[in-house]
Amino acid sequence: MTVGARRMRAQLLSGPPADGALAAVERLVGVQAQSWPAARLAVRARTRDVTAADVDGALARGELARTWLMRGTLHLVAAADLGWLTDLFGPLNRAAGQRRREELGVVDEVVEQALAELPGILAGAGPMDRAELITRLVRRGVRVEESGQAPAHLVACAASEGLVCRGPDVRGRPTVLLAGEIRAAPATGGPRRFPGDAALAELARRYLLGYGPANEADLATWSGLPLPTARRALTLCSDPAGLAAAVPPARLLGQFDAVLLGYHDRAFVLPPEHVRRVNAGGGLIAPTFLVDGQVAGVWRRSGRRVVLRPFTAGRLPGKVRGAIEAEVADMARFLGERLTPAWEDA
């Protein structure tokens, strides 16, 4: 089997799907989640019979958690993994954000004041609107601007300390909750702990399970770890064995899908001549569809229409079109909406 086929199997984009939202998220270590709709679609592509409401429910119940981890970006992770991943990435993210926080007036003194006040404000309150949280901090004497980017950077810094997490979005607005009030799913046996180098070894093992075969450059790209650290992480673990499976004829993927974010070189899945059509700049990764394990086009929502735009001119084979349209139908089931596929010329 080719590297691409093995990676599709590792990514759960071929072969047996994950047994639920939690299993899909665990397989990828974390699902990029600055866009909540995109995070949910990543789960759909790797499961069967799961719905968007199931993903929302897993987050609301505390089986899943959403916080800033790999590459300093919001990720959806298993609650059981929240502690050790925060211990591993939190110090890196706090240091990486230092200059921008200072530019916004969120100096260390302000951060320490906020860290001291946050437990009293959030304890027992459940997910709190971020704007309301910042207002309450200001009332308690924390000197932070209530508008602009300062609130987001302050909350992300508190998350890097393991104190808070991003909660579910409510009417499109971000919420915050105490990380200590998130419970790990009972079936996982509670929070996982990996002190010291054991955390690096676990990260590498889990990465290879969900993304392999891969090398240190791939791990560094996906995680944001310095290349020497990624190299050392791989020396601390053994490459888990995986079974390759036939690549599916079609798969519909949302924005920021892990198969496009998990590797240093994406040529195995994204032909170089089409890179700009998927990643036009600014860190945005367009929604795509796969044909035989390769990105073959992009798509977008237009009301109830899912507009599919292949990279190549001319009609795709009927069997392929049918498989992609079946994916649109499954996305409609997942979201509980009525959706119609529509094809657009290349």
C-alpha cells in the first residue's frame, strides 16, 4: 500500500470508522476547532451515524474539551487528554504569545491578577459568555480592555496555565469555563497523566497512530514543537503498527481538516498545482472533497446548496459524482438539514 493509503487509514478516512465522536477525536489527538462547524465536520467524515448534536453533546457533557494546544490553535480533544496536553503545550503557547499580549496591555501583572480572580468568578457558573467574564474581571480591578483582541489573548493565556477552557459557542459567541470542572469520560478511566518525557513519547505514539507514516518534520509541522524536540519525541516511542485499507472513492471534508494540517508535505493528498485553490493565504484551508485519496475539488455552502467545484474541467465519472453526492446527503443527515448538491465548472 502507498504512503497515502496508509495515511488515509490512520486518519479514519478509509477502513472502519470510529465508534463515536470521542473515538474519532482521540484518534487524531486533537481536531482543529477555531471553527466549530469545521470541527464537527471532521468528526462526521470519520464516523458513521454520528450527528452534529452528538458532537455538541459530548462537548457540553465534558467528554470533550476545547482549548489552545498544538500550534497555539484551538483544538477539540478528549477530556482525558486535556491535562497532559496542556502541561506539554501550555508553557510554549504562553511564551509564544508574550509579545502580542504586551502590545495589547495584557502584561504579566494583569495576567496574574486575572488568574487569581477567575476561579471565584467561574466556579459553578458553567460556560460563561467571554464578554461577561471580562466585564466581571474589570469590576474586580483587573486592568484589561474589554474590546479588541485583549480578551481573547487573556483567556488563551489562562488556558495555557490549565485554568480555563473555551466552552461551547452560544449564539455564535465564545464562552469560557473552568478546566477543573470538565470531567473525563468514565470509559477512559479518568484523566491520563504522562510526566516529563513520557508526555513527549505519548504525543509521538498517538500522532503516528492517527497520522502515520510520518517523520519528525511532519510531527513538528502538526504540533508546533521545535524540530529537535519532535525528533527526540519520535526516538522515545515505537511506531505503532497499522493496517492499510482501500482508499474510499469519495469523502467530503470541512475546513481545516487534519489530513491537510498534519504533515510537512501535503503532496500525497493535495496535488501541488492545486495548493492555492485550497490554501489561498491567511491560514485558511478551504472545505474540500477527496476522490481516490486525493483532493479533487473544493466546496462551499450557499443556503441549502452545497456547491461542488472540481479542479479538472469536464464531468467527473458518474460513479464518482454519485459517491460525492452521497457524502452531501450524509452531511445533511449529520447536520439535520436539507441540502442539495450543485456542481460548478472548474
